[in-house]
Amino acid sequence: MKNLSNNHATGCFAHSSAFRYNLRSWGFVPFYVLPLAFFLLSCKDQVQLIQEPAVAISLADEDLGAPRTQLFKQQISRQVENTDRLRLWLGHTGWQPTGFHVDKNSIITVHVRKISGTDLPKLMLGTPASGGREYDTFFQLKEGTNVINTETDLEIFYFGGRGPEKWGGNVYIDYTSDSPGAHGESEITFESGFKKIPYYIQGETSIADYQRMLDVFGDSVHQATLVSDRVMLNFTIANARQYRSSNIDSLLLICDQVTASVEAISGLDRSSPEHYPRTARLLITDKPDGVPTSGFSISFPQISMNEILTPSLLRRSWGLYHEIGHAYQQAWTWFAVSEVTVNIFSRAAQRAMGFSIGRTENSWNIVDAYLAKPDAERNFNTDEPLSYDRLEMFHQLWLAYGDGFYQNLHKKCRVDKPILNNDDEKMAYFMTTACDIAGEDLTDFFRKWGLPASQATYAAIANKNLPQPSRDYSTLRD
């Protein structure tokens, strides 16, 4: 096993975070991001490996699931799309699903035929999840036949603190380029050592075939995968069988609708190249325990799976809204509001799904008590009683200006491409840009909320010579 720092690892999970539920406000509390760690692994102990064909099944069942030969098209890299174009805070994966699984201690054979372009794909092994499988294992494919020993030939990148449980798992393809003009295509044949998984592609796979796959393939692999236009939804075979009666088309439709609502409030309206939605699907997976997280993937612990795999519960799932929202937070997100501004997206999803705004009945009372404090005692970033009710300041801006405020704020960030090196710069960018979008001087509003910005920031707002608001937005309620 090799340990390598290369373009695959650059920035990977640099802003990954883990979160836990806060029962009072249905928010999440971040704890410290686990540092990136790179380890050199040596394989002194020899492991007896067996080169296995696919699991023995009938000829009729061999036609089920993913085809052995698949065509993959190159996509823009995660770094260029998420960080450079969309200006996002987190870097979500751009992997493509295959519908296959590989056991640990295996020798696998893959054939690659490059059709166009100059780059070749990477084969990724295992589904990453913060708090679960906190590492990637991968192999840079070459043209022609690749014979891969999964114990000695894979490269590994750790993004968390847990050691490897195994080198097996679902198979993905990472086929990206930093060049927007790259349009490579490669044909990949998964020849030996690969097992088919229960694999449902919306609009292509029948429900009957998926149900058959649960019976035929489920005993020898770990996960099932559902694929829609916007998401990949992975979960254990045990969960797949327990919830096999769930309407999987409804599950995928809900995930796509929530994603679309988050993209809408982000201003991803295809009006220009920088305002197109992300090209890669979101990867949503389960894990044995822990807390819901969002970063390289979105992961939910076993305790949440009834909510995730039951359509009537998923439709109103704050956890789903919240974690998808994290995948769209922009670079101006400063630390104190990392678990607050995400709920701008959560509430947009609530509205889109037809539900009323979620808050505790005491939220506005907490806000009123905070705003009544003397100026010297109000600090928006540190006031503990205010906590997740900081969201109401951002909500008041929505009450004042509507969806267009946040749509244009996100658009301007993508156009400006600001370089924001610390929390003071991030907060200053939000405040000055908010005034630009509103077309009004929001100094009094921000001072009433106790934003601890520098005098230079408030001077920059004053120098815009914008009109004062016609009313005090800090008094807005709904």
C-alpha cells in the first residue's frame, strides 16, 4: 500500500466537519475538524490473495445490474468546480458510480481503452464517510490491462483519524481534469475480481430487477446504490432489505427536489457559465454510528436510516436539508456561523417542500432578549444564549428582500472570486456585499445585531453612499 500526496489529495476534506444534533433548534454543533494525516504503509506480511471471478450466478441473472463494460466521460475536477467556480466552503466528491464491489485481499483485473483526451481515470475503492471510513484507496489506471493487488498496489489518502477497516468496498471512477476544455472518454471493462451490487439507476433499471438484485447479489457485498440525476444514495444491504418496500423512486425524487431548492436559493440558474449547478452528483451514504456529516460525502448514522429510507419522513427531514445545505455554503462562511448559514438552505428546502418554517417557539423571544442588551454586551459571534438563533438575522434579510437577496449574494461571490484568508475578511465580505445587493446601507442593522466587524469594514460601507433602509429590519418577524 502506497501513501501518496498528489492532486487527488489536494484540498480533500480541507474544510470537512462533523456535526451533532442540537435538540432545541434542530441545528448541528461542529467539533474540530480532524487534521489531514498522511502515513507510509508497509506491507511486510504476505497475504494470500485469490483472483476470483464474479460471484457465480445464473446466465439470466448475469444480465442484472451494471454492465461489465462501461463508458466514462471526463468531468471538471472538484478543486476547479467547487473551489474556483462555485466558491464553496466544502469540497464534495466528483466520483462516478460503477455498480461493482471488490472484496479485501483481492486481485482484480481492469481493462481500459482510451477513446479521447489525454488523461486516464483512477479506480477508487470504498465509500468514504467522515466518522466512518475516513480514508480513500485508489489506483491510477493505465491504458490496456491493469492487474491490481488491493493489498499492495493501492494508494491511500487519510482525511481523518480512523485507521482502515479493510481495503474492499464499492468501486467508483474518478475521471476529472483541471481544464474546463477537457472532454476525455474512456471505456472500462471490469474483468475479474468484481462483484455486482444491487444497483438502481432511475429511469433505466426496473423495480423488479432491483428487487431481484437484492436477493441475488446481496449476500456477498456490503452496499446497495441508487442513482438519480443529482445524487448517489448508498446504504448497507441490511438497510436495503429492511426498507425494500420503500418507494425508491420517491426517495431519489425527494433528494433531487431538495438539491434543486438549495441550488435555486444559491442562484444556480444557468444564466451564465459560473451559475450552472455542479456537474457531479452528491454522494449520500450510511455508516454504523456517529453523527450526520457533510464534506467529501454526506453520511448518516444507522440511527437516522429510518428517516432517510422512508419517503414520508425523508420529505420533511431537516437532517437531509441541513447536510445538503452544507455542500453549498460559500467561502464567505466564517466559523461562528458555519452551523447557522447552512440553514438558509434548510429553510429554502422547507418552503420548496411545502412545509412551514421550522424554529422553536421561543426563538424570537431569545432574539428580542439579545437585541435589548446594551451595545457593549452584544457580540453576534460569541453570544451563547443566541446560539442557533443567529439564523434569524439572516432570515430577516430574507424577509426584507426575498429569495433574490441570497441568489444575488451567491452569484456575486462566484463573479468576484474573493480571496478570504480569515474570519474577519469573510465577515467583511458578507457585510459589504449584502449592502451592495440590498442597495441600502445596513450599518445600523448589523450594529444592532452586534457583528464585531472592524471600523474599516463599517467605513467601507459608509463610502458606498447608499440610502438608509426605510424601516428597521431588526424588528421584522414572521
